[in-house]
Amino acid sequence: MFTALLLLLGAPPGVAATRDAVSACALHGTTGWTDEGHDTDYSVFQRPAGTLKVGMIFVDFPDAPATESPADDSAQLTPGADWLWNASHGKVWLAISQNPRWVRMPHNSTDYGFARGLTHETHEAYVRDAVAAADPYVDFAQYDMVYVVPTRNAAAISFTPTYTYEPGTAGVVADGRLVRWAVTFGQDMWHWGYKLLGHETAHTFGLPDLYAFDAGSDAHRFVGGWDVMGLISGAGPQYFAWESWKLGWTDDSQVLCRASAGSDTAYLTAVEYGSGTKMAVVPTGPTTAYVVESRRAVQPDTGLCSTGALVYKVDTSAQSGYGPIQVVDAKPSATPAGGCRPLDDAPFWAGESFNDSSAGVRIDVLGADGYGERVRVTKS
């Protein structure tokens, strides 16, 4: 009888008769490279699951011979394996094997052209020289990925790009195996620390940069410190729930999708924990959606400046560095607390709401406790 009445009268106002299939919220990417789309090309990128075997090699140069121990450099990076294990809810473990000797590169450090805008070909030449120099001591056939660590004395190797093999090219081959992924660390590792490993390795999984390539007044104006793919040293470096879903660390069963007109209410457990419903998604177009998730000062996010329901817009057509995720600031006129940055106080609190009338999206935060938020998402 109740079902018949619903058919005759429709669902009560603000209540969805049925929930939408989660597939309706798994937006596809359109950039052809790293983006926030759910159709990651694993013929190009590395699957972020299980144990990944990583060979770490150490290089110095004729113009910059090493004077420190390889252990000094590796200690700056290897804690990143534990950090990624926790951030992935135990879904990825980096088994890093170190070759604890310096191998000499054939050219001076200043000859490798390290600068922003480094081309794929120039970067590949650096990887090729590093692998060839270490090949007498390392069996590259046993590794999924390579980390190349330069001596601290090589100032010219200034920053840390990620190398991904381009299908159809000769690439870099050692011990009968193609080196498909490599991270070539630079002197910025001494600034960013071990979480740099989580940022760069995630590029091999297909994640884009969330900071702005066009720095303008603030390179971190899109997401602030809310994700390691943005500001590596940010207060909340845990990967967004959307990215955790894209990477397979969050299951479809943990996603609430509201793609059609209607309303849903759900309790969201904080993304720093592995269990429970992780986010609610409201698509606004073929490549755009609003997402709400809960954040708490635990696990990788112990340094948070504010907790609550974090709302952000995803655009899977936006290229890396051009705002594929943009956080909504619940308190745009507020001054962040000391030591905090703009957007660090972005979460919505119980009793607050987000509304984009032009997109027909409303998100109400109905309540909160120590583990998450109860929210209502509405699409009109």
C-alpha cells in the first residue's frame, strides 16, 4: 500500500525514492593524461595496489661528488613508505630496496637541464644515465619502479619530477626490463621531506597536481593544504576521498551518489579512517561534480587547523595544475589562525550549509561527532 501511494503521490519533499547507482558519479577524464577521471589508463600508469617493489639508487656527478653517506639522503625519504601505507588505508606498500653506494653519472650535474619545463626526452636521458651507472650493481628486473636520489652537493638537480614511460618509444631498458616509472629526486627533498615520496609516487598512479602551475598570488589557491598532491607540507595532506575512490582505496559501497533530482542523508566517517561511507557526490555535468567528505585531525591529518565537512568541486576535464579540484571555503572572510593558511579553515560545521543554486546543489551539515558528519545532499 505504501509503495502504491509513493507511485501515486511521488516521494515526500526532499527525500529520494531510490539512491542512484554509484557508476553515475564515476566521472570520466578527458585530458588524456593525469586527471581526476575514474578511467585511469593502466597501460600507462601503475596500479596502486599491493606491494610495489622499488629500487633506490644514489648518484653523484663529476662536478658534484658526494661527501655524505647514501643513508643520510635515504633517511629523508624512506619514512614516506609508512606514510603512504597509512594514507592508502593499507592498500599500498612500497618495498624500497636501497643500493647503498654512490654511482657516478657520466655528465656534470649542470648538463642535465633541470628546470621547470623539463622535457620528457631530457628527463628520460637523465633516468637512462642513472640506470646505466647503477646497472653493474643492481638487478633492475626485480623492480616495478626506480627512485633516483642525487647527492646533496648537486645543486643543479633542483627539483623532483616523475618519469612515466611513453608507450611506443624505446624508453629505458635494463636487465631485460623496461623502466616504466621513476622518481628523480632533487634538492627540494630537503625542504618537503618524506611526504614528497607520497606526492611523486601518486603521479605514477595517475593523479594530477592540485597546486596552480600559474602561481599568481597563491600557488595553493585551489585546495590549500588539504591534499598532498597540492601543498605537500599542508596541514591536511591526506588524499581527498575522491582520489582514494579513483585509486581503488575506497570501495564503491562507501560512496553515496546523488545524480538525479532528490535528496539523501548519510553519516560520513572521516576520510582518515578506512571504514564507513566516505563521501557524497553530486554530479553537475559530464565532467563536474560537488563532493562532501569529513576530515578529522588523526592519522596523516594530525596537524589540521580545522575539522568538519569539506566541500569541493571536481572537474575531470581540467588538466594537472589547472584546478581539477577546488575547495569551497565555508568562511571566506575569516582570518585563519596563526600558522594556518587560506582554505585551512574551509570545512563546514554542524548547522552550516553550502548552496549552489545555479547548479541545483545544496549540502546541509546536520550534525557531527568525533568520527564524522551527518549530511544531507540535495539535487534539484
